[in-house]
Amino acid sequence: MKLTLTIWRQRNPGSRGKFVSYPMNDVNPEMSMLECLDVLNESLIERGEEPVAFEHDCREGICGSCGFMVSGIAHGPEPATTVCQLTMRHFKDGDELVLEPWRSRSFPFLKDLVVDRRSFDRIIQAGGYISVSTGSPQDGNDIPVGKEVADRAMDAAACIGCGACVAACPNGSAALFTGAKIAHLGILPQGKPEQDRRAVRMVAQMNTEGFGSCTNIGECTGVCPKEIPLEVIAKMNHDYLAGAWKERHKVVTAITPVTDWELAKK
Amino acid sequence: MSTAVAGPHATRAPGFWQSTNGKKAVMAITGAILFLFVIGHLLGNLQVFDGPARLNAYGRFLHNLGELLWIVRGVLILCVVLHIVATVQLWARNRKARPVGYKVKKSVASSYADRTMYWSGPIVLAFVIFHLLEFTAGTIHPESRFIPGDVYHNVVAGFSVWWVSAWYIFSLILLGMHLRHGIWSMFQSVGLNHPRHTPVLKQAALWIAILITAGYISIPISVLAGWVR
Ligand code: HEM
Ligand code: SF4
Ligand code: FES
């Protein structure tokens, strides 16, 4: 099949970018979006041009590396699908696809379709873990967890940190991601002891990064490849409000977001 | 890219009001109080259908509340101010969150009412100011005479002007849209979401919003149609 890929090309954060159209004549409908870019890149390399930079790793929809906008929708038009799993048969012969990187102040631009998502890492660092003493593990059956509880935690834990929620949100909010990370631990008994501290610190870090505020409209869930439900945002708000009250005497710190090249400039 | 390492600079974290979550909780609570007022006000206004004596007596009753009236007004003004300050600050923050926009952007999951909260809100504000000047203070009463104390007369005379009614109806449809999203969103903002109840709440929000809008606009429509005069 024939497709035209209109891709955002920009060498580095400092340079000017522009859209460049690449007609493709022999796209195999069984290829994924990323394989389509591979084919394009091979021809670009043959012609001596710079290949299109994009992030990828597992190519099976579980690592969260890949992701860009496909004609205005994060990860493309198929629900619950990452771009590495998005097969070209979903498009029509002759379609033009516009590929753009995630746009967010908190995802500084790097190159072509690649952005820096370390703001997510810093949010996780702030409390997205449970503290367990080392030593021999406790018997799993010692902590009974109901099936419904386990399912809710598992649904939230499915988040792969791809950033599509932020990219799709008109406010550039990271509420769905942060909510998923707070909820999947807070729902389980193992995560309860640190629940207040976790919610307060992760929300603090989220707000220190430049993310916008949530208006509960649900664009994020609509594009999320793991279909994380809006319920996790309510869970975040709930745990944050409770935690902020219970931990009101404690001084909370957050990490100032700094990028390598900003430091290098100084 | 350089090899310089970004050191973890600890900063004091944003407090409750500085955090987007805290501001949204304030918006939810103030929005809920305003919502209760909107219902109460509607129930009071519908007495217009019981004739002049009933509505004017209701007006006198409110004015005779004395201090209590000012307490209620104070709470409402405080709510409006907090609701709007949070709106303006969050709006500014959200604008900054995406410095470079998209060439193509499609919405896949949200409704029109959801996405236009930052339009319906300010228009409702403009309306409320006009409305207070027209019916409470009586400083604006286009093409009609304002008689202090004669609520019934003021309502009928005011709404007989077609464009006053049109502006009122338009604004109340926007208020309905604001509430269609707001009624369920406020629960989400204070952390309440339930797998079974939330879908029911979303449906109910639509119907409550329609009922409120229909209730309010029945008054100017009845005046224009000559059923109330
Ligand atoms: C009768 C008047 C009003 C009522 C009953 C009302 C009610 C509400 C409710 C219940 C919410 C949901 C809160 C949440 O999502 O947590 C809300 C949100 C909102 N209101 Fe109002 N409101 C009123 C007037 C206004 C005015 C005058 C403005 C603006 C100047 C405004 C701007 C907004 C905005 C922008 C939101 C969305 C906030 C967000 O999701 O981030 N509202 N309102
Ligand atoms: S919540 Fe969904 S869209 Fe957001 S980072 Fe996680 S997997 Fe990606
Ligand atoms: S490459 Fe791993 S999720 Fe797409």
C-alpha cells in the first residue's frame, strides 16, 4: 500500500524544526508503525540522509519506550495499542500520516520524535516504591489479598510510563500516570504503610515539574495503551488530600527538574 | 548532548494551595456550594408561576433575613472568588504546560461540555454580574422600569425585552454545560470514584443539568409567550 508520512524533523533542541513529507510506495499492511519507520530509515540512509530518530525497545507493547502522535492521536487511532503494535492495515491506501513528538514543557524535546521523559522517573523516585527489608522473603500466602483488590491493583500497575496521557491531555497533565503509580501500590496491603508519604511526595514532584492540572475530561484514558481508568486519578486525589492533612507538620522536598544541556550551558 | 549530570537539587515542595490537586479540591468544594445555591435559587424563582403575591412575599422574606442574608451572600462571594482565582491560576499553568502545540490534534474521549469549562465558566460570570445589576441592584434595566420590592413586576418587565431573555437563556445553557461536567468532576477532584456509582453519577449529572437549565429558562420563555405577565 501507498502512504505519505509527514514527520517532524528537528536535529536538536536548539535548532529549528519542520515537517517533511516522505511518500512510501510499498508499505506492507502487516508492518507495525515502527517497522514502517525502519523501512523509511533504510531508504534515508541509502540516500545519505539523516534517519528519523524515534524511541523503541521491546516492540511488543510492554516497555513504554515508544510513542508519538499519529495524525493527532497519541499512539495512533487504534485503542489500547502502542505505536510498536500498531499495524499499518488500520490505515487506508493513500493516507497521509502526520507524526509528531509528544509536546509538553515537562518532556523537553531531544530529536525528531524523541523527547526526554525523565520527569516521570523523578515522580517515581519521589515515592513510587515500597520499602522492604532484605532477607529471606515472607511466604506469599501470609498476606491475603482479595481477587477484586488484586485486579484493581493490577489494572493500575499495567501503566508502562509511555507518556501518551500527558501528550493527549489539553492541559498537559500527568494525573493519569501519577495516579496509576500511586494507586497500584496504595491499593495493596504491602503499599499501605507508606501510602500518605507516597501520595504527598509523588504529587509534590508532579507539581514541581511543569505539568498542567487535571480537568477530569478523560482524553488520557482514551489514548492510554493500557487503558488505565480515570479511577486512579480519584485515588491520587483521595490519598493526597488524606496524606496532606496527616503529614501537615512534615517538610516535603522535591527535586528541581534540570536537564543536562541546561546545566552544560551554565 | 553533554555529559554533565543533573544534580538532585532539593526544593521545598509546593504546598496545598500551590499544588494543582489542592486548587482542584477547592474548586470542587466551592463549585458544590455554588451548585447548591443554583438549586435553591431555582426553587425560589419557580414561585413566579404562583403569581405576584407569592413571589413578592418570597422576596420580602429574603430581605428580612437581615444578617443571615449577608452571611449567605458572604459565603457565596467567597466561593465565587476562590473558584475564579483557582480558575485563572490553573488556566495560566495549563497554557504554559504545552509551549509548542500540535499541527494535528484530535479528541477521542471527551465531550464538548468537558472541554469548554474554561469558556462556560467566565461567560456565566459575566452573566451573573449582569443579572445582579438587573434584578438585585436595579442599576441596569433596559427598556423597562425597576421597582424596588416588586420582584414580580421586575421579572416580567425585564424578560419582556427579547434580547435580555435571549442572553439569559444562552447563559443558562452554558451553566447547564458547566454543571454537566462539574457535577461529576467535583467528586473525582475530592477523591471519590466508585466502579458502580460513578457511571450512574455521570448519567445523573446530565439529567440534573438539563432539569436545572429547563427550570430556569422556563421563566423567560413563559414571559415572552405571555403565560406569565
Ligand atoms: C453558578 C456558578 C458556578 C457553579 C455552580 C460552578 C460549579 C462548578 C463545579 C461543580 C465544577 C467542578 C469542579 C471540579 O472539577 O473539581 C466547576 C469547575 C470549573 N468552573 Fe465553575 N461553577 C460556577 C461558576 C464558575 C465561574 C464564574 C467560572 C469562571 C470564571 C468557573 C470556572 C470553572 C472552571 C474553569 C472549571 C473547571 C476546572 C477544572 O476542571 O480544572 N465556574 N465549576
Ligand atoms: S497511564 Fe497509560 S498513557 Fe499514561 S504513561 Fe501510563 S501507560 Fe502511558
Ligand atoms: S517499544 Fe516497548 S512498548 Fe513500544
